[in-house]
Amino acid sequence: MEYNFTEIEKKWQKKWAEAGVFNAENNSKKPKYYVLSMFPYPSGPLHMGHASNYSIGDAITRYKMQQGYNVLQPIGYDSFGMPAENFAILNNSHPSITTENNIKIMREQFQMLGIAIDWSRELATSRSNYYHWGQWLFKKLYENGLVYRKSSWVNWCDECQTVLANEQVEDNKCWRCDSEVRQKDLVQWFFRITKYAEELLDFSKVIDWPERVKAMQTNWIGKSHGTEVDFPLENSEKVIKVFTTRPDTLFGVTFMALPPEHPLVTQWLTDPAVKPDLASFCQKVINEDKIARSSADTTKEGIFSGHYCLNPVNGDRVQVWITNYVLMDYGTGAVMAVPAHDQRDFEFAKKYQIDMKLVINKPDSDLVLAEMTQAYTEEGVLVNSGEFSGLPSEQSKEKITSWLAEKSMGNKTVTYRLRDWGISRQRYWGNPIPVVHCEKCGIVLVPDADLPVQLPMNVQVGKTTQNPLLSVDDWVNTPCPKCGAPARRETDTMDTFVDSSWYFARYTDPQNDKAPFDINTANYWLPVDQYIGGIEHACMHLMYARFFHKFMRDIKLVSSDEPFARLLTQGMVLKDGYKMSKSKGNTVDPQEFIDRYGADTIRVFVLFASPPEKDVEWSDDGVKGAFRFLNRLWVFFQNLPTEFKKQLPTNSADTLQPAIKDLRYSTHYTIKFIKEDYEQRMQFNTNIAALMEHFNLLFSIKDTQNLNTSEKDVYRQACLILPILLYPYAPHLAEELWEICGHTSFVHEFGELDYDPKFLQKDEVTYVVQINGKIRGKVEVSADATDDAVKQAAMQIDNVAKSLEGQTIKKIIVVKGKLVSIVI
RNA sequence: GCCGAAGUGGUGAAAUAGGUAGACGCAGUGGACUCAAAAUCCACCGAGUGCAAGCUCAUGCCGGUUCGAGUCCGGCCUUCGGCACCA
């Protein structure tokens, strides 16, 4: 007989589907558990990353099923966007065709892997019954003042022919296609995510997120406390507002630094009397690449504007310079320069021979301005600072800020690094922005009754230099919904991250055609109890989804504060130390291994190789190892005598031979170990190791026919826990073994196993004996022995006695049940 | 520079509250079965030293606390990830 995994896996997949065991029940009285793995792009068949991701999610799902929860594990496809569009171009087809084709292939593969998915809830973001509600949410955002349109310099990828959000640019390269990103001035739609900056910093409402992800988002949002100070412009009503984290250096300001984009500069440039070199400098800097400009090693350049402003604390005349090192979109877009105490300002002042003024002195020694080769940026004591001289810098920050506030010349303030989310994409395969541009009425939202704005299908996709939608005249030209005059549709589509920002909520009520989802149903399921996905989305999807969720809460669509209560960031599957990729040619096709060893083998391998957050190095031998384990189990149960099948006994007899007593201990210990692991750390690799260990012990007991009745009960129990504990990792084989044992119900219906602490008490305990911390022997002592008895037993060990000869014992420490430590 | 994570055999990794370092697996070695191979089963498997009992060394490096440190504390080194002319 042979372990025919193909047949076994098909058989159980069919049985599960027929019985509908994975269908989750909305608004059930049972406690719910919502497990979600980040949905895939349908741009080809499943890869190993998916196999790993869903194996983890499925282990959790099945365990929760065993615990009796009403479990929801849905699946969907992130089917709009570049990967899907590019796949179609490559195959000389239309994305609507290739996408649905790929979905079909992926669906079959998920089924072949035996993932416990509620297929009735399947969705795809490119289907109009889904994107309809994305458009509806866009309108809600718009109506709540969270959408605006502005012209700005944006990240442009020539390869993808579209704009990228800041989060989607890595190292000045496109996060998706890795080609160089350049700056382009375009009119864009933005979501005001910055309105939620403060709340996004607060992770107190999540239950368990990796510190790493929280730190990354916190970094990205970049909150900074400081003071806003008004510098009145000389001979003008205007003020220059600056943001500074160092109000203590305010008396040391010797110039003001503005970027050429600053509105004040723009206005100066309109003056016909403006010097030509000033205008040409500004032009030059603006045309420079934004990213090159904001890199720290770019040489600082500037030009004196001819204008002065006044320092509010001492009335000093301050030169206003236009420079290339100040960023328009951070803080107020203006910097008060303190050369003596800021390295950048120091370099700039040296280069252009601008005055410096020392206002912070070292606490213990005197600084001499003329001798300084770099700025003094540390804390110190204020000097040359009027009434604030003599104060330590930390204290003076508060004092100077309140002084400014009293005089209405400044205020305590907070700035964030986070920018609003640019969601316009100039690509065809995305969710159309539901807006019509009318010459008379301006921007008009498409009325709810006309939603969804259907994406036209008669579009030739391919390499284009403009958005393909622009060429679909009968789609673009449409009457204004307000006045009926001829108008044009918005042709930008939404970033696909918009689609993925609320899909977890749609799963709760995926067929709803009146609303994105029913509020009560969503509130029954949300938040997602366990989310699983890659770390690469820390500052993208995971932040956008939190933003959307908080918005949906504010408009009363959901009642929870966070979308994902627990987050597990799974590692990648590597081959030869690198992430698998087609370009590197180091991919492994999961299908090939499913065909050769079965789905259970792949699942056990990826879960056993390392803990879920860590990368897994693919190993063909490792897969064979996993297969060996499953095969051994199958053979074992094939040969298991009938008397060890069926009913799970509880046994409390004490007259057992030692090997069987150990087996009973192992049975209860394994149950306990795995249960606690699920609750505390989810390290499936050690769970599977514990299962192997238990099975190895069981396997080593050969003479089962001569056991007495109680011993046989113990043996039977040791056997029957295996399919139950194996179920989350290798569900097909677990069901098969359970059936071999004579059961007609599914494994999960048995419920959760419980251990009896009584059997975790050993009557003999091994004590390790140390002398001065070095191990000198071991001794078996009865578990209820007194400390003194343990000491006596320890001293009698030959090796210990020998080492103690002629030595004075200073102290003996007995750690109950563990060791004896003798100090000499 | 700031923030975060990690460094353990040939190898993937264990060690849950400071208590036997290397569980479990892979690879390897020897053996059984076989004409042979595969599969399977049994045994060994950190380094050094010893006939052996044993002893010594060993968790990136250097110190410290402790009867006892992979684990705690101080100081470094390396690698990976995030942020960065952010005022």
C-alpha cells in the first residue's frame, strides 16, 4: 500500500466543499474569528510566497475551527493595476480577460492547497460590483473634505506611465518596476491622510502588531514638536512663518532661507524690476530634480533676495536668501537660519560670508566663534539672548515660546513628515474617479444613481504615452450631471491601494448592492482578528487601510478603531539566499511540488522550516523530510490494530510500565505545548517538532500486544491525538487518519483537545548537579523528595563525591525539580 | 546621524520566568533488508583531549552581576530593514 496523497487530498477537498464546512455565518451567536491573508495580484499562477502566506493563515483558521469559533477566511484578488495590465499587454490580450483567467487558475490552486476558504465571498477589485463601492467611498471622502485636487510636482515612472505616491518610491526607483523615477508637474487628486496623522501614530487600539511595523509607520509619519515663529517682512504687512525645533537659538538667527517655490518668492519674481540673476537662479533650482535636491550631499547654493525681515525677539534685520536646501512641503516652507548652531546653515553662511552669532554656550567650557569649524548643535546655556541669557537650552525653549505666544508672534506647534496621499493614476486598468468636469459647474461628482462609472472595455491596452482612457471619446464625453451641458469625465483612475484599503470590510457582506456592506454585519466581523501579509506594506497598504478604517468609523460605517487587531508579517520564501524572482531565475513552482508530494507536504515544509515571521530558505531535501514524516504517519495508521482506534479514552491508572507512563506524559505535554503556543506565539515550527517528537516516542514502542488494558488505553490515546493536532498543518492527511480510526465526522468537529495537568507530574525527577556552576552529574529522585533528601542524593554521585573531596561546602542551592548547585 | 531587528553546529533551527546549549529536521557516517539501487528500518553525528570514567572549550567581541548567563546589565563589532539637507 502506498500513501496516495493525490487521491486523499482530492477526496477531502470534495467532502469539505459538499458539507460547506468553511462557510462562515454572518451575525451568528457563536464567537467569531476573522483570519485574512493579504489578497494576491492575479498576474499569473500562485508562487511560493502565496503558498507560505496561506499555509500560515490556514493553520490559524483550522485551529480556530477546532476551538469552535465561527471562522471567516475569505479570498479575493487585487485585480486592478499595473501587474494585471502588464500581464495583459505581455499576452497581447485585454486585462478583463487575462485577469479572470488568472483568477480561475489561482482559485483552482487555492483549492488544491486545501485552504479553508469561504468561496461564497470571493471578490475581485476589478469587478464592477466591487469598484462601484470604491467610487461611492471616494464620494464620501470628497463630501467630508478629505479629497482635493492640486497641481504639484509628483513622482513619475516612465516605465509604468503613471504617478507614484511617496510611499511607492524606494531609493528614487519605482517600487514595482524598479526604473528611475522623475519629477513631473501634474494636476492630481489627493486624499487628506494627514488629517489622521495624529491618530495613525496611536497603536493603543491594536491587540498585537510587530514593534517593527509600528516603528516604521511612526518614522514615516515623522511627528516633530516645535515652535512656529513670525518674522515680519521689512517695509511690508507680510510675515514669514518659520517652523523650528530650536526656539532656544532664536537670538542667533542671521539669515532667512526660503525655497524658490515659496509664494513670497513667486510674488517677488513678478516684479518687473527683479534682478535677472535672481530669476534665473530660481528657475534653475525649480527645474532640478526634487530628489537630487533633497539629498544631503547636494552642494548648498543660494542667492540674496534683496529683502530683509525682522527677528521678533530682538528686532535684528535678517537677510532673506533663496536657497536650494529648504523644502517647500515640510513645516512652513521657510527656515530661520542659525549658522552657529545648525550644520547646514553653518556651511551656507561660511560659503556666502554671512554673519554668525553664538547664542548657546557649552555647559562646561567656552565656545569661541572664530575657532569653530562646525556648528555647535548640542544643548547648552543661552548667551547673547537678552533676558533669556543664562538659561539652559531645554528650559529656554518653553520660555521663549510662551514669550512669543504672549506677543502673538509665535506658537507651540507640531509638524509631520507625512504627506497627503496622491491617488491619481494615469492608467487604464483602475477604478475610474467618479467625477465629471463641467466648464460651467466645475467639478461635479457622479450621482449615486449613475454609479458605478463603468470602465469602458473597448480600449486597446499597450505601451502608450498617455492615459488610454483619453482615446475613448464616447466615454470621456458625457453631459454634466448638474446642468446637462457637454462635459468631460475625469480620466485618472485610482491607485490600487485605494481598492485594498477597505476590501477586508467588503468580505463581510460581499454581495450587497445597496451599500459597500451592511453595518451590523461588518461590525460583527470587524476588526480582522488575524491579518497576515508581507512587511513591505508597512508604510503603504497597512497605513492606508488604517486611514480608511478610521474614516469609515467617522462616517459610522464601522464601529472599531483599527482594521487589523493582530498582524503577522510573514517572511519571504528564498532560494539560494535571494527572494524568488523570475528575473533572477530562482523561482520554484508550488504546483510542481503539489503534484509530486501533495499539498500537505508543502504546507508542513513551509511551516516547519522556520518561524512564520522569518524568511524560509527553500530546500528540496527539506520538502522530502516533510513528506517522510507524513508518509510515516500514514503507514503507521495503516498498520494500527483496530483496538487502538475509535474512542479517545481518559486514563488515570497508575500501574503502568515506565515506557507507557512516559508516553502518557508525552501525550499530555504535547497537547499543552501546542495549545499554549497558539495562544502565545504561533511558532508552528516548534509545534510540528513537538508532534514529531511525540510520534517518534509512540513509534519506538513496538510490543503493543502484551500491554495490559490500562496501558492499551494510554497507547490508544497517544495515537488518536495525532490527527487532531496535525489537522491545522496537514488537514487532508489528518482527516484521512481520523477516518482510518473509524470516525465519520470531520476532525474539527471533535473540538479542542485538553490535557490533564495530573499527568504532567512525574514521580521521578532528574536533578542536574552542579559544582560552582559546572555540571558534575545527574540524579533521579522521587518527585516528592525533600530538599535535604535531594542534597543527600546529589552528594552521593561518584563524580560529585570525588570533586567534593577535601573541599569546604559554602552553600547548596536546590531548585525544585531542576537542579542542585553546590558552591565550594 | 536617528529608529528598529538580528548574530547559536556542516545546515534550517530549538532552548516559553536566569537553571542539562544544539530539541526537531536536513545533510553526512556506519549497519540491516536487496543481485543492486531507491524506499524503509536501526545506530552515531559541536570542537579538543583521554584506554576509559571523565575533563576542557564553545551561542559575534570585551567586561560586569550571579552558585549558575544564549537569556540580565555596561561597552563595542558586524549584518539586515526603515527614516534622513525634516529646520
